[in-house]
Amino acid sequence: MKINFVLPGNEDVVAGGYKVIYQYANQLINRGNDVTISFLFSPRFDHSNWLRTLKFLGTSLGLVHKNKEQVTWYPLNSSIALEFNVVTSKQLKDADILVATSVETSYFVAKAGASKGRKCYFIQNYETWVAGEEYEDNSFRLGLYNIVIATWLQQLVMKKSGLKPPIVPNFLETDFFNPNTDFRDRGHTVALLNHAEPSKRTAFGLKVLSKLKKEVPDLEVNLFGIWDMPENLPKWIHTFENPRQLTLRDQIYGGSSVYLLPSLLEGWSLTGMEAMVSGAVVVASDIGGVRDYVINNETGLLIKPDDLEAFVSAIKRIFLDDALHERLVREGVKKILGLSIDRSTTKLYDIFKEVGN
């Protein structure tokens, strides 16, 4: 089968949604399929061909930044065809299945000719930040075959489109983030993602940790991410800017008792899965993007999103209750191991076969 995934522009930086597509691409090509990844010319909201063409012409004059033409941060199979800076849908290769992977790409894919493949929309989040709620809602009604990654997205898309899409759950490749249940020597250490997107709520997470520090004097924090770090951080907050994957696994997740995930919106938090299988207990906002694998008091702790005091208390519970800590680590690792890439790839491929017939 010929499968073409369409992604927004390539900036060649770590991004969870891109990583999922890269993982599926590797799996599908290993199963004997012909896989292409096509990157649109513009990385931001830009669904009109004329505007994209105008910007493309601007690059030839050195007036507009051109996207990267390589992927260096993830080990893609060399047999995957990469098409960069695609301006119009006519440039897409002919395929059996054409897959939109974001709201920007859904409108682009919808306009493609029949030879480009049967059209699917792999929905990873409710991306209202791109161009508003109406634009996002309309993307679910473009006539593409909708596929979602989580239960909350299935319910949302069904409400907006009138059709119930299948769920292909996210997964974790445990050949790298392998199970780690050794938590006893990690001390009172919490990991937190530093992110520029307001819905990730890094600032709120730091408020939680500042209050926690007053009650747990030996608290240490591992703050990590690809974005510039906040200024004037205290010495007990250790920063890891754009860390290597080994550092993320062994020092950040593997060196933390708790992973604090205070987001207001997640399609499906991949960092939560990575932390959980690495033996860090996930303390997260009670939102749809984590409920498929964080089960309150079974595999982690879920907190009302704006309850700062409850976040502080939850982390303290883990620090003080060894039996609870051990059980959450053990059950958390078990939960993640049940979300296999093989199973999800098979489900996705079966959907492609059904759509292609």
C-alpha cells in the first residue's frame, strides 16, 4: 500500500505530534508498505494555495524563511520518502492513502485530487489555537475519514461531525524508554516540562513547586524542554534545555519521583507516558488527554486543574506514603506496557485498508 502522511512545515525540532507520525511511518515501511512524509511549505495557519505560493516565491528572493529540508532529531527509516516545502496539492505523490495530521493539513488534503489517495484525517488534538474553534470544527466535516487518538477526542469529533470515529490509541516504544520501577533513591524530586504554549501551564507548575518547597525543604526540580528557560530560577530548580533522549530518560524522568503535568489541554500527553514507564508517578490535571492511561489512584493521580493546593498535597502524598508510591509506579509501568506500538500500527493499517477498498 502507498501511504502519504502530510505534516505542517518542518522546523526539525522535537514535537510530539510529529514523533507519532514518524513512529508509524517506520512501522508501516517495515511491514512492506511504500511510505512518504510530505511537509507543507508553511508551518503555521496557511491553507490557501495562493498565499503559500506567494511565500514560496518570497524564499527565492531571500525574503521569507524556508523550512528545514532534513529530519535530524528522530531516526527515520532511510526508505521513507521525504518531500519538503510542498506548496500545492498537485505536488503530492500519487498514493492509495493520503493522511492529514493536523488542522492545517486537513484543508490541504481535502483539496487534493483523487489520484493522491483516499483521504484520512488523523486527529491528535483539538487545535483551536491555530485559527479558532469554527475553523477546527469545520475540519471534522470536510469529508475526510476521521481517526482519533483518545476517547475524549472521539466524543468531541462525534459531537461536531455526527459520525463516530475509530480510536487508534497512542503508545510508547519501550525499546528505548524501557520499564524502570526503581524509585527508592530518587528523593523528593519532581520533573516539569518547560513549554511556551500557555495551555501547558509551566508557570502554574512552578507556582505549585514553589509552594511545595516551603513544605518540603529538600525538594529538587528537573525543568526541561526545547524553549528558553524562565529567568531568575532558584538553585533547587535544575534546567535541561533541549536535552538528549538519554538525559531525558536517565536523569530527568529516571531521576524524579514525580512528573508534574499541569496542562489544560493535551491530545494525548506523550511525556506523561515516557515519565510513567521510567518510574516517575504522574500527577496531572484531570483532562481528557491523560485519562486514557492515568487512572486516578491506580496508575497516577488526577487533580482538578486549577486546584493548586490539591497538586501540592498530591505530590506530598507520594513523597510520604511509600506503599502508595510503590503501587502507583508498578501499576503505571504495567499500564504503559499494555499500549504497544505493534497493536496500534495494526489497527491503523486495518483502517487504511478499509478506507482504501
